[in-house]
Amino acid sequence: MSIPRTPRIVALSLAAIVVAAACSSSGSSPSPSTVASQAPASAGPSMPITAVPTPPSADVTLQGAGATFPAPLYQTWFETYSGLHPNIKIDYQAVGSGAGIKAITQQTVDFGATDAAMKDEEIAALPSGSTVVHIPTALGAVVVIYNLPGVATLNLDAANVADIFLATITNWNDPKIAANNPGMTLPDKPILVVHRSDGSGTTNAFTSYLAAVSPDWNSKVGAGKEVNWPIGIGAKGNDGVAGGVQQNEGAVGYVELNYASQAKIPSANIKNADGKFVPGSTAGVTAAADSVAASFPADSRQAPIINAAGADTYPIAAYTYLLVYQDQKDATRGQALVAFIAWALTDGQALEEGLGYAPLPAAVQDKALATLRTITTGGSLIWP
């Protein structure tokens, strides 16, 4: 499945090329060495982050697959980077986080992508003797979208959201929803739930929220990239859920913020841990990320950030990751991959908010760059 392209994303991509080219005009560092370096991989976190490396001069096409959550951002990054370095092409298939983990495990791609950090058992399934590193690239909000003509603003608390997806609340004018929307006339219309049909990091974040706020959901359904949904119809990808909600009056679903914004589908204000109804926003996600940045895991496998403290914090936020083998079998492809990711973690961060994503907190950005500098080819550092 190819990433959906929209005029706005293409326009932003072209603008980003101009901006990024201007940022890079002051000169770039020499190509990173792929020959012997005696610096140990573990030295990465203490090494100063200097100018990002340039890619190899050879023509290279990198293959990636995985999460739909960051696909609009990644497409913009790939187009921008190829504009700066025409010999580097990046082909990305937005097939879901579960498929991205499978692809990197089977070594059919140069990188995988997931919004749900790999589980211990998934790491154990990697080829013998190999290591995959998680490189965080962005954060996003998982929003609850709905199709109710005439209802421009909708407030939902945690119990409302859980009960809708548990099929305990089945009609939009249910008194429990009405209690959070005083003065609003809600339609006497049945609720149609639309959920993901594929293994999904967006699902992992959303069901992690449901499991945290609802004992019933936690005991009956649980959390994960795939769950047995009590009700509803399935759709593939964030774009599939957005389309399913858009096409059915009375429908409700969950998607990454960008997909709601691009399709102009309204999303509910969700009651946060401080008792305030807040919309999905990059500011709300940044607040969530900042609240847990000090405890960011050493291996970068951060769980979804659920109900973080703060008046303006959005309660369902998640990191998204690139999955990369620690040791690259092909030196040229490894050099191209490291150079691109280094750019994405630096200049590329400036493109995130315009596409509905939150940039990495500074401490997490530093850690991601340090992790990137531990990647080797044949045991030698690619970016010493």
C-alpha cells in the first residue's frame, strides 16, 4: 500500500525542500567513514553531536515499511531529502506497525517503522546475533473522530470513550454523553464504531488508554496492536478508519491527528487527568512528552503516554520509531540510511508541527542522535 498523497502534503514538501536547502547551504560535513574506527559502540551517548553526515555519492534506493501513523510526515521527509540529495530515493510502504516489525525481522527492508515499541518476544524473534535499535522520530496524538452533522464540538470523558467502544453506550444522545455537553442537542442516532483491522501502533496507543481508564476494557479486551473488538467494523490504516468514519453518518473511530486534520473530520475534546476537556494538538502532545522526558527509557522503548499531568496535556500521545539493525550488512546503504536519519532528527524536526506532529523533546532528540551514532557496518561505526 502506498502512502496517500494530498495536495497540502506535496505543497509542504516543496516548501520544505526550499527551507531545508537554505539551512544546508552553509556547508556540510565530509561523508562519514565506513572503514575501521576503534571507538566502541557504547561511546555514542558521550560523543558530541556535530554536523550531520552526508550520504554516499552512489545511487541508493532505501526500502522501508510500517506505521501509517507517521506516513504523511515521512513522505514529506523523503521527498525533501531526495530534493537535497537526488541520488538517494526512499520507498516507504505504509502497511501498519505490525507489518513493519515483521518486515524488519525478516530483513526484507532497510528499516521498519512502528508506533508501538517492539515487545521482548518480538526482539527475541530477530535473527540470531542481530540487534535492532529503536530511533524515536516524532510524537502524535490519537484523536477520537466522529461524523455528526451539526455537532461541531463534542466533549467526551474517559468513561464515555470506553463505553462507546465497549458497546455499553450505543446511541449518541445517551445521557452519559449529554452530561458532558450541556446545552447541546445530540442526535438520536445509533453509534457505528470503526476500528483498525490491521496490526497497528495507533491501536496500541488507543487501547492502552482504554485499558488505563476502564477496568472493564482492561479485563475484557486489553491493550495491543491487535485486539478482539467488542463491536464495530474494521478498516486498514489510519486513512481507512478516517474514510470509514467520513462515509458513515453516526460513525466514530480513532486516528492520528494528521489524518483528522487532512480530511477535515472533527475530533472530540477528551477529558484529561486534570479534569479539562482538551482537543488533540501538537502543544498537548508536547506537554505530555515533556512530563515524562526525564524517565525516557534507556532503550527508547517508551510506552504510550496516557493521562499525563498538566492542565493542557492531551491524554493519548505516542512516540513513533524507526527500527534499524545495529550492524548494517551493506556499507553504502547503511551510510545512506544513517545520513538520512541524522537529517530527519535535526533539520527534519522543523517540518513536524506543520503536519500535525510534535518534535522530539531536546533530551530525547540527543538520545536518538547518540543511538544513531552507535550503528556500524562490519563492526565499524558509520558515523564516528
